[in-house]
Amino acid sequence: MALDSFGRKIHYLRISLTDHCNLRCVYCMPEDMVFRPRAEMMQDEEVLFLARLFAELGFDKIRLTGGEPTVRAHLVDIVRGITTTPGIRSVSLTTNGMLLSKLADPLAAAGLGRVNVSIDTLNPAKFKRMTRGGDMETVWEGILAAEAAGLTPVKLNAVVVRGYNEEDVVDLANLTREHHWQMRFIEMMPFGGSSDLQTKQMVSSQEIQDRIEQSLGSLTPVNGGELDGEARLYRIPGAQGDIGFISTVSAPFCADCSRARLTPEGILRMCLLRDYEIDLLTPLRAGASLEELRKLVLEAVWNKPWGHGLANGEIAINRAMNEIGG
Ligand code: SAM
Ligand code: SF4
């Protein structure tokens, strides 16, 4: 198992398969975002090679993300290649759900375990505004298809942005009454070239929880209030599913972090919100030996930064969210 210099076990790799996306969410990227040429990104066999390398170093959990991973060609083959890699115990996917209704069955057949689907509001007009063009009903069909395909438990992600969807958190929370879903509310984080919106329109987990409790009454903590991954979980009494709060900005969970991220162009990034990175794809393409690549990974893991510095106004500047992989 790979350890960092603080003794944290790093065994969870998020692989961003592409920076391209079929939406342009206001909290993620500018409307005129220019995407990377495909040749600069890891090719399919390079993704699978690096997944094997990480698995040999004790990484057992992989999440595929982006940009939007479902716009990547051969996604189902990539998933099959990763789920059949020795040592990998769990493979999941984060998606905006726009293409999920058709992909859910083949992805499940390829061994995908579960999905997280982003849905920031149930109001179609607000959804379109927030995602700059997305169709809420298409995403909804995708969520139902994922559940029917057994990609469960389905987790739903909503980033809450003041002036866009802070009024909608109660409707989203109410979904958990009838569905075995985990509805997670995410504090908006600032990134490279961060827009005013990311810094000025963030809504805290506390405010979101207060809004929900004012309408629905007190929520009951799940797991004694302990973190479940990155989320603190609650339940509406009698509900089927859970409500999660991901408070990256107001209550960081860095002490429990077990993650590394691989960007679409094969760069290993050890903290979502820090610029420290090590390039793996350039040496791989230049013919580096397995031993040399292993050393690079272990060095990056060892040097994983303790945590982010948002509280001190330190913002990672070199990439937007879609270029890192959420
Ligand atoms: N396209 C997929 C999706 O939207 O689910 C996967 C990639 S997206 C970058 C991964 C997650 O990051 C999504 O849940 C999205 O809502 C979240 N996200 C994007 N920008 C964010 C920001 N500035 N702060 C917090 N979360 C953000
Ligand atoms: Fe695309 Fe996901 Fe970013 Fe929205 S959050 S623009 S769907 S990558």
C-alpha cells in the first residue's frame, strides 16, 4: 500500500478520461471553454497500462470522471479493461447523466459498480441555465436507467450556487423519501482563473442544511455523524435514502484523504486544490521502464500535500475543475 509522508494510505485513484464535456456548468468552466486536442490525452491502452501500474502499487478503488467521461470513445471497453485488472476491487463513474440512459446497461455489463450523477435542480429551466444547455428530464431518465441496471447505490451530486439553485435544495432532499439514493450537496470550490461566481456565490453546507431543516424538520445524523467518504450523512426520519453534505470549503476532510487524481493528459495530481503534479504520460511515451514509473508514482504519493489552503485564500491556479477530474 502506498503511504504519504503523513502516514495516510493512498489507494483511491480518480482517472479523468477527458476534459471535454457536452455541458458547460456555470460552477465548473467558462462558457467559451476550449478543450484539449484528443492526441494530447491518454490513449485507451495508456489508461489501462497506468491503471495496472497503480493497482500493482496497492490502489484498489478507481473512479472514472472528467470532463464528461461518457463522451469518451470506447468508454465501455475502458471500463471492462479496468474492472478486470487484478487488484482493482471497485470501479465507479461520475457523470452528468446526459448519455446515461443508453450507457447504463453496457456499463453495468462491463463490471462498473455504481454511478454518481450530477443534478443541481429539478426545475428544467433552472437546470438549463445552470448547465448552459442541459436537459433535466434526460438526466432523470439516466438516473432511473442506472438504478434499473443495478449501478447502485446511486449517488446524486448538486453544487449549490447562490442566485441559481439555493432555493431548490428542499426538493432535491425530498427525493430521498421515496428513493434509495444518496443526495449530496457540494460546497462550490474555487479553481484556476476562478470566476467571481466561484468565490462570491458559494453556499455553505450549514446554510443548505438550515434551509432543508426549516422546511422538513430536523435531520437525523447517520453513522453517529461520522464522515462517509467525503460526505456527512443525514436522513429525513422514515426516508429511504440519505442526504449528504460535502463541506470541502468550510470543513475540510484532508486528514482522511486517500486519493490521487490522474488528469486526461496523464498527470498525477495529489490534491484537487493544490498545484503539485507529476507527469507520467511523457515518460511513459519516452519509454520509461516500469521501475522508473513506479518510482515517480511513489514519490508523488510521498509528497502529497497535507491539505488545501482555501481558508488562507490560497487557490490552486493551474487548472479548471473539468481539467482535473472531480
Ligand atoms: N461531468 C461529470 C459530472 O458533472 O458529474 C463529472 C466531472 S465533474 C467535474 C465532477 C463533479 O465535480 C460534479 O459533481 C460537479 O458537480 C463537481 N464540480 C464541478 N465544479 C465544481 C466546483 N467548482 N466546486 C465543487 N464541485 C464542482
Ligand atoms: Fe461538464 Fe461535469 Fe463540468 Fe458540468 S460539472 S461542465 S457536466 S464536467
